Amino acid sequence: MKNLLNNVMASIIAVILSTIVGLLLQVLGLSTQLSISLALFALVVLFLVFGKFYPVSGRWLTLKLLEQALSVGLNDKDQTKVNFKKKIVEQVLQQSSDVSVKQNNLITVFANQASCEPTLVNEFRNARKIKVLTIRGEKYFLGHRSLFHDLCFLKRGSGFTIRVLVLSPNARHITDELAEKLEQSSMKEIQLKMQLVFEHLKTMSQEQKNFEVKCYDETPIFKILLFDEVMFVSSYVQAKNDDQVKMFRITQEGNPLFTGLEKFFDDLWQKSQV
């Protein structure tokens, strides 16, 4: 449709110009027959010229018109018109930004885990290979209100694997200083909560053969949730991680970061205990 309109516009302009050429030739005293012949020749030339240069000149003219229409001068006194022009420019910039994000979707940034929880649930539901690296895991697997507990029952068939790595209740990382940062009464309180969650995860692994759980004894660095070819990752840079730290969605295709983080999980899995 756009090309058709361009061709029509170019044809109209060419016909007008060729008509003007014919009239000028008649004014100069040339015969009507010769004027028509020369006008037709001019029309052919104009068709060829406009067919080649009209798209470029049309874009140039459009840009000039937009610049003139949207420019804001120091002498503009109509504030309503100025604000309207600014809104148009802001909308164009926003649309351009959205297109850029869609084209570069290897990494998507979320403000925190809460902002992407619906996406996490959907990815878990559709995945066949699932790997979770976290500290305790109660938000994911403890009870019906957790994100993934009930969905695990859909993964009991062959072809599904769920591997969960949680921090050992006896890990050296757990100290009274950490308890103070987490606003817990003591290290013992943290260990008790972690032990209860771990016992629940072990029960799930006994009831579901393709659900495996292990404990690691290293300082937590990353939170990783891997669903087939999509991964969500954040870093434990603050004590209250979920609400204050950004989470990144990473795709596998063409992304070496995905491969490196999955290897990090696999190496930690091999070193960890049941």
C-alpha cells in the first residue's frame, strides 16, 4: 500500500511537470505535434528520474516537515502546543526504546524477584529440565502457597528432571553476625528453619523419583532458576535479596553467560551432599 501511494504521487507530479513543459514549448512557438512529442519524451524521462529519486526526496521532505512541525522555539508562547509537541517526541522515543529491547532479548532485567514471579511459574510449568540454586527454597517448594510445589506433581512422568541445591543448615556461612543482618534472634534460629525446609525437600525427593535435592557448603553467590533454555539469576549482594536485588532473565541461544552459569550449577552439584 505504501509503495502504491508513492508511485501514484510520483506519477501525478511527473504528469503535471510534463504538461507544464508542453505548454511552455507551445508558448515558444513550436507546433502542437512537436510539443506533444517533446512533452511525452519529458514524461518518460520524468518517470525514470522520479522512480529513482522520489523515495529519497520523499523521505528528506518528510523529515524536514517533521522537524519544522515538532521544533520548539524560544519564542513559542503557546504552552499547550509546546507540551503537545514534547509528548509526541517522548512517545516516539519510547517506541524506539521498546523496539530496541525486543531485538536484544538475550538478557531481560527485572526490578526484583517479585516482579517476575508470574513468569517463573509459567517457565516452570512448561519446562522439562529444571535446576534451582537458592539458600532455603521455602518460597519455591514449601506448601501449596509456594511458587512450584503443586506444579512438581505435573513433572512425575519420564523425561522430567528437577534438581534443587540449597545451603546446608550447618554451612560455615551461617553465623550470629548473619543472623543479626537478617534480623533473626540467633544463628540457631536460622539453622532450625533451614533444617525444617530441607527435611520437607527430602520428603518430596522420596515421593518423586525425578526430584533431587542436595546441600552445598559454600558462601552463596548466585540464585539460579534454570528452565530448559531460559535462566533467571540474581546475586546475593545484600542480606534481603529478593526485594532489593535485580533479577536477570537469560536465554541460552548465542549467550555464553548462560553456559557458564549452568556449569557453575553443575560443578556445585557434583561437590554437594545429599
